[in-house]
Amino acid sequence: MSASLQNIVIIGFGLIGSSIARAVKEASPNTNITAYDSNHEYLDYAVDNDIADSGYDYPDTYLAEADLIVLCTPVGQMEKIAQSIAPFLTKKNVISDVGSVKQSVIDHVSAALPYPEMFVPAHPISGAEKSGPSAGFAGLFKDRWAIITPTEMTDLKAIESVTALWEICGANIDFMEPKHHDLVLAITSHLPHLIAYSIVGTASNLAEDLQREVIKYSAGGFRDFTRIAGSDPTMWRDIFLENKESVLDVLQRFHEDLSELQKAIRQDKGDMLQDHFTKTRKIRNAVIDSGQAGRAPYEDK
């Protein structure tokens, strides 16, 4: 464990927060982990299972002792959390987050902190549809990407501390400009979730008899959509609202592409369909070759 990461506070002890704690404890059992969450059941679980050394449901002077504070709440809550912890922070504290949206988080959190240069925004590209500390596991981030999106004001030593955290968790690390991150994630994550919610929502609006048959005879494609649509509603509500510009941009592009496919089907343009499916299959094979599709979410648990 890095000498600068002996005392870590994790705010929001759900799937991601508890998985960070598990990974750190596995690598360095003597590192002090403090859990901060409004859910007392989460805190009890964390302490009773030795994932955290202590737990709090309120900010206090313990924050000043932290080498690193990681915000693991939904992105819509991060500004309020930053405001609540600000009075207890010192220049020593490095702050980071795990949000799937970066520019709005940077704008809101930085404005609330007394030392915004110590805020290092980051995003681990890993997760699962289940939530809560019992769903977490130490290998969640292993060989997955953790993207760090510093700004011009971000302190270099603070970046080193956050980089060290994700190295401990086994992640591959990349750096990205915040707005570019938000556009990339809108394509690779946010739009697929929106489509999944939409398709499952369409099924839920079917007549009751047909709905039962759709559920009973679900093929692989629909099962995959229902898995994605089983993700935390609060988290995804916040993501879409906080990244609305990028999401609306790629949603418009998707709508235009979908219209072209609709026209091809109506006009029996088989060659066009086959060409499109061939290109998209190459993308899928590239995802597999990159090592980002070879592990079920819970196989390491």
C-alpha cells in the first residue's frame, strides 16, 4: 500500500464503495477504512464483516485525518455531500469520486470544496446490476479500466494518490478530458441503458397475456436487456440528467441510424442490412479481443 493511502474514507458504501474497500483490505489489511453512509444497515454490514474499521452516518473531524476520500454516491448527490464535508477538510485530504459523468460533477463538487485542486475526478468502468455492500467483491475492478479526468488545476500529487488507489484495485488506468469522457460514456454505457429501459418498458405495456409469454419465453437478447434494466434507478436517473447534452446527442444519432434500418427492412434491402450487421459484428469482436467482454459480473465473487 502506498504510504500516502493509510487512511481512506468511502462515502456511499454500496456495490462500488464496498468493492473498493474489499480490494484495499485484500492488498493491505492494516489500511484504515472508514465507511460513511446514511444507511445504517450498510454501515453495520461493513463493520461486522471487517470491510470497514468504522462507520458514520454524518460528517465530522474524522474526515480531516483521511489521506483519500472517495465519493461513491449517485452523481446527483455529490454536490450536497461535498458541501456537507467541506467544513471538516484540510489541504491534506485528496478527494475523488467514481461517477459515470464527469464534467457536471467537476463543476458542482469543485465549487463546494475549500481546496478544489485536491479533487481528482475518476470513473471505474465496472459494475453490475446488483447493489448494496453485500454485492461487492474485491475483483470487481481487476483488468477493467479506471479513467481519471483531472483538470488544469488538479494537484499532481493528488493525481498520484488516486492512480495508486486504482492500481491497488487491479484496474487499468487511462486519462481523459472530462467532456470527452462524457461523450464516450454516453455511447458505450448511457445510451445502451436507456435503450434497455425503453425495451423492457415496452414489454411492460403489453397486454397481460402477451406480457407473461414475453417473460416466459425470453430469449438471450431480451434477458440481456432486462439485466441492464435491473440497474439502480436513482443512479441512472441522475446520470441521464447530469449528462443530458451528450446523451441527447448520441440519442439523435441513434434515432437517425434506426430510421435507416427501418427503411431498409420496409424496402427489402437485404444487402444493406447484411452490410450493417457485418460492420457491427466486427465491433463486437473488437470488444471481445480487448478483454472487456470475457467475464461475467460475478464470477470473481
